Amino acid sequence: MTLAWFTDSMSPAAVGAKGYNLSLMSASGLPVPPGFCIPVNTMNSLCRVEFEEAFARLSAVSVAVRSSAIGEDAGNASFAGIHATRLNIRTAARAWEALQEIRESGV
């Protein structure tokens, strides 16, 4: 599984706490907008075509592209905001660029 949709079962070790909690809320029937996470173990193998197809499936006017680092918010430390976030992304090409920027922001 290269992408994990909010409607899929996820683990925090695979997608981080934000993605995991969105999947739990979706499974509970709460109104969660459509979205997906890229599991950490598949980030390097994600191809642009698959990403752009998933973006198209969202049918959204605009999206947010953000990190959900594994262990970002723990009992003894918080790293929230350490990676960049890009908001109001309107095209698949710009979303792909934003994804690359966010990946590089944690280096």
C-alpha cells in the first residue's frame, strides 16, 4: 500500500499521529474530508503518477500538504511545526512540489 486513505485502517507508526487519528475519526463516522497519507516506508517509492491520480480522486478545490512525523508529539517532547506546511494547493503538480518541499524541510 503506497497511499493510505483516511478511510483505511492505519497505524501511528506508519503515518504519524495526525493521519492515524483522522483514520480513527473517519472509521467512527465523523465528518472527515477525503484525504490520504503517505506511509513513511513508502515515501521513497511513491511515483508522481500515483500521487497525481490520488489528488484527482479528492475532487477538492484546494488541499493542505503537511507532515505528520512519526513520534512528533510524545509525552516527553513535541516537534509540532518542525516541518513546513503548504496550504491552499490547487493543482496536482503544485501538491507534488509541496510534498518535495516538506520532505526537504526536515533535513
